[in-house]
Amino acid sequence: MQWFPTFIAATITTSEDAKANGMKEVGEGLLLLEDVKARERLKGEKLLDASKTPSLHKWADEFLSDDTVKNVVPGIDKVAKLIGDVEAKTQSAASTS
């Protein structure tokens, strides 16, 4: 998802509806980024590798450390727990069917 252009458009628009819709899409993009960091913590999977994508890795760390972002995006531990709970329920349902 390329949500950065949407973020820019949402910040300069005068339409409150367009701004709200744009920021919703940006939030969804941020949740995807948070999900990557949470999967890394939960599963030990390296999805955002500093050696392969150093600029993106640095940006993600800096972005998620920003105070404004911290107030919008749930914490990594919370997302990791949610992912773990969903995966456990999915596996449990698959084994009983």
C-alpha cells in the first residue's frame, strides 16, 4: 500500500471528509508497519532487515519512536499479543475441525 501520498493529500486538503478518509488509510498503513515489527518480536522472523533495507529499517524505527505516532499506533507488545492470540485460536480451530 502506498499511503504516503495519501498522507500528504490528507494534510493539505480543505475537505474534512477527504482528510478523515485519507488519515484512515494512513492509519491502516501504519498498522501494517506495526504488524511487521510485532511479527519480528513474536516469531523471531526478520521481515524488515536492516542489512537488506537499511533506510527503511531506520525510518521505521524513527517513525515508530515519534511521540505523535506513539499516540496513534498501538504498542508492539500489544500487537504481538493480538497476533499470537489470533494464531492460537486459528490453530486450535483447525485442529478440532
